[in-house]
Amino acid sequence: MDILLVGAQGSGKGTQADILAPKLGSPHVASGDLLRAAISQRTPAGQKAQTFYDRGDLVPDEIMVVMILERLAELDCTNGVILDGFPRTIAQAEALDRALVPLGRSVDHVIYLKADPNVLVKRLANRYICRAHQHPYNLVTNPPRLPGICDIDGSELYQRSDDTEEAVRRRLEIFFNETIKLLDYYDAHGKVREVNADQPISTVTWAILQALGV
């Protein structure tokens, strides 16, 4: 299955995608991870994207679409993916649809992780990521066993530059004014399922699996 997780920053897309990937046998493809890798490696696309990323603005479609489509062409994505953070605009959604058609595929399910904006700001103020593989943690809802250390790979935890309050509020504004329009785009094809993301992680996972019918 090709699955799209839609939700504002802090709604738990990355956490849920990491849990779902082994259950569904599909890789978690996160636009944010691709961007951060490109920025840290100072690739041409990464250098173009960094200014937008640090401000909390959407990275232009021409940069994001190329990155994502190159990733989807890799062998592990042959039988489906769990997309996290892409598409964010109607133009990106249309580009994704066009790219999947020759493969005989389309987005099968869109899961909207709906969360209260005030809860999101609180979550993000406590969000940390590991340096090695970007495993997500939250000091309130999903803390590591050892402070400052990733449970999975033992690397250092850090707070991302786009988790400052100013950048967070900017991203939430963009989501609730722009990205959320994706729900109308996909709902026209009956693909959207809404899940309450304010619940505990395990409850949200169960609700997603129910929505997917697996």
C-alpha cells in the first residue's frame, strides 16, 4: 500500500510511521529526513532548501518533488511506502499522482492525524531527535530510557532548529492555512481517514490500523 500521513508538525507522523513500517512491510519515507540529510551534506538541493527550512517556510516544490521521486524510485519502495511530510501542497500531490501512474500505483490511504494546535506547541517544545538516525522522542509523551540518549542506537538527542517556538508557530500557520487543503484533494476520491492524534501513541497506532483495515 502507498499511504500518506497528514498532520501538523508535532502530530506524531514520524513516530507512527516508524511503528507502522515493520508492521506493514513498507519503508517510512520522510521528507524532513531527506531535507536534513541534503542540508547536512550541503548538496545543491540542500543549500537551496536551508533558508526556507530554518525559517519554517515550505521548501519550494521544484526542490521537494525531485528529492521524493528519486527516493520512491529506490528498490525498497517497490511495493509501497508510508509517506510522512509529503506532499504538502496540491501541486506536490499532483506531481506524486503523475509519478505513480506509470508504476500502476496511486495513494491508497490518507490518514489525517488531527491534533489541537495548543497541544502541538507543547509537544514540540519537548521534542528531541537522535543524531544517528533521526529517531523521535518527546520528554513528556515518549521520553528516552536514559536522558539525552537514543534507546535504539545510543546516539545523542538534540532539538532541531525548526522546533524553536517562532518556527513552530510559523509551520502550524502554514499547515492550517495551506497544507490542510490536501484533505479536500484526497477526500474527493474517498481516501481520507481521520484519527485523533491527541491520544496515547499506542491508541493512535491501533486507530490507524483500524482505518487501514489491517
